[in-house]
Amino acid sequence: MEDTHRSQYRLPWPLYEELKAAAEKNRRPLNAELIARLESTFPQLTVNAGADLTALHLTISRMSLAELMTPAEITMFAQRMLELAQQRGGITDAPR
């Protein structure tokens, strides 16, 4: 695999355990979890004034939330949306 860098890193045990638990929760290998989290901190998409909006829309439409946010960020986003909907009278009771 010429397009990958093979490496070995040291992690504190608590961080490793958290990462391992997140990988299991997200049903992906530990390496895939690590890559997803690192990619979320290094945005691959930049928008400038001359951006082709059609290409931008197509790129975004092909992305999943998992590529854009961590599970914790998705949960926080969903909770905030439920709060706003409740404030506006759109939802009478949030699911548990």
C-alpha cells in the first residue's frame, strides 16, 4: 500500500481504552476509528470565493455525518436540534 504510512504510536492507556470503546460502538476497526477522528480535525474541504458550487454540493452530498463529525459531535448536534424543536413547539416529548 503505497498511499499509506505505516507507523507505531504510543497512547496513554485511558485514551487507548476510550478509542477502542468508540471503535466497537461505531462498528469499525481501531485503525478506522483513529483515521475518522483525525480526518475530522483536518478538514479536507475549503471554500473560497471562486468555488464551483455545483462541485461543492456534489462533494458534500457524498459525505456521511461520520466523515464530518465524531459520534459525540453528532449526539450533541441531535440533542441541540431536539431542544430547538421543543422550544418551537415542534416536538412534545424527546425520545429517550
